[in-house]
Amino acid sequence: MIKAEPRTILSFLNTYFEVVRDLFDHQAEDGILRKETLNRVCEKHGTFIQSKLKEYRVIRQIGEDFEMRDAYFKMMEFLLLEFKPLLPETIEKYKLSISELFIKIRKSIAQQSDRDILQERIKNLNQQIREFVDMVEKNTWRLLNETRDLKSNIERVEYRDKVHKASFWIEYYILPLNRILDVNHAESIAQKLLEVSEFANQKRLDFDDETVRVEFEKLYVQLIQTNGDMLKQSKILTNELLPLLERIRTESLILTGWIEFLRNPYKADAPRMLKPTRGMPYAKDMLFKVREFFEQFQHTDNVYVEEDNTPFDKWIFDRELFHKKLSEQLPVPDFFSWCEKELYKDFKEIDTDKFFAMTGLIFDQEFTIEYSKKGERTNIKTNTSKLSVPKLRIEEKERIK
């Protein structure tokens, strides 16, 4: 039992903060305060300090050595942000405590046990969840800082050691911690908290006793906050820590191997760094391909050309001639019939291609076209077709007013 006033203890800690900090650093490093270490630290500031440390219960004796009490150690850890990364197995103990309390709460409700006991169990469960989240945040924060320091290589760590550290943290800290926070993993704490959250949400709405209902409400709100905190920590692990460590591990492997080779270059036969090669602007079998190409012309076969004496029509449409004939005979009341008559003057029958060549005169800009108002049509017979065409009147442009 501490007899001193709380203000007196705080004043002592404020006055001799450097002493307490030195003790914290030694215990964080060695896990215990050796008797010689404690005496050496206290001698710097006066012999009475050790007695005050014992009186205010800052330290306690373990055999011949000492250690800082947990409350003071955690306070200094929080103030100095000197959180040592904990193995995921240490964090995973909360799954057991949370599961046991959850089972007891459900049994208490089923057996209608004492209300005060039920309330205390809900409060204890809430406390365990807060401690779990706090420990995860400390672990993530410390791992992130360690990783950034490793990336910047403040302590001038060799590349091989950097790779080993990065691989060690990924295997023993980050991946197991990520599994703990993975709500889709059946054995994770996050999955257990989801189950507790669903139960608390139901009981905060339909439980008979109002005081217990309020405790379930507090538990549910805490779990909602916890879910957000875990998502945040999981994103840090997935989006920052893992890529950063993977980058350290992959980018250093080549350089690490090269440094290792330079330390002992004769340990193994190394491939030649620069292997000379000879290239040719042409293929190796070019001579044979050229010879083959020219040999095909050395022996030529006789070629016979047979003339085709089949008669064919050499008629070519004389556009200027027919354009002049059409202009001289304007106005023409039926253009297509005129084309038919002109072809019959030179041929016994009308070829379809010749007829269509003649009809191209209708597109000359010197002529104007008038369609029959009655919709009259003209029938033209060619060597291959019977055509029904509209009756068109062709006149000179100047005559149209």
C-alpha cells in the first residue's frame, strides 16, 4: 500500500524523470533491472532515490535484482512511444479471454444468473476488447516505424541484414497479425468480435433489464468503433507495411548477392560479364540461296504464244459526237427512244452496255429535263433485257423561262 499522496508521487516522477527513463531503457533492453545497474543510475542523483523508488512502488525486488512495476513501465512506454513489437501469439491470447467471457455472458442470460455479475462480465469483455485494439495499434505503429527506419537505413545496416529483417517481420509479425484482423478467417479475433457484435446488437434492443440493456449498448458501440479501428490497421499492414518490406527484400537481393560475390569471388565460377559475339549483316546460307535463285534461269523451257482470233466488238462510245447530234435535234420529246433510234442506225440489235453509255448524256449541264406529267413510260428492248424507262423531254437550258 502506498502511503504517499498521488501528487507527491507525480512530483517525484517529474523531478527525477531522467532517472525513471534510464531505468525504463535498461529494463526494456535487458528485461530486468540488475542490482548493479540500479545502483549506478541512482548514484548519479543521490542515494535516497532508491528508497523513494521502493516507497512509491515504482520498482520491486526480484531476488537480488529489481524490475519496474507494470503500471509505471506502461506509462513510460506510452509517454516515450517506445512500444516493442509483440509476437501475434501474444495478441492472440485475447481471443481466448474474449471467447470465455462471451460464453459466460450467454450462460448467465440463459440461466438468468445475478444481474450484477452479468453487468461485470459485459464490462470486462468491453475492457478486453479495448486492450486488444490498443495492443494492435501499438504493434502496427512500432512495425511501421521500424520498417521506415530500415528503408532509410539510419543505422547503416548491411543489405543482407536488411533482407533478413524484412523477411523476419513479414513471416513472424505482419502476416500472422493480418490473419488476426481478417474477418473472413474463421479462427481470427475479428471473426469472433463480429459474432459478439451481432449478439450485442440483438440484446441491446430486446433485453428485459434496462441497466443490462445499457451495458450491451455500450458494448455494441465499442465494437462498431473497434471494427473501424481494425480496418484502419489492416489497411496499414496491407497497403504500407507489406509493400514497403517486399520492396526492401526484392530490391536488395541482387545487390546482396553481388556484395557476397565480391567478398569471395573465387568461391564459385562466375559467368563472363561481357561475352563477345559476332554478327553478320546477311544470313550464313546466303551463298546457297543466291546460287539457287540464278540456277532457275539457266534452263528455260520453250514458251508458245497462241493468238486469239475470235472477233469482238471494238465499238467505243464517242461522247462528243452523240452530244452534238442531241444538241442539233433539240428539243427531244422522248430521250430514251432517241438513244434507241441512234443505236439502230449502226447496229442490228442494241447492246445493253452501249445503251447505258448513251444515257449518260442526260447528265450534261447544258440540257434540262422535263418529266411526263402523266407518268408515261417507254419500253426499250436490248440483247439481254427489256427496260421500262420514264418518258423524258430534253431541251436547251436557255429556252426554259
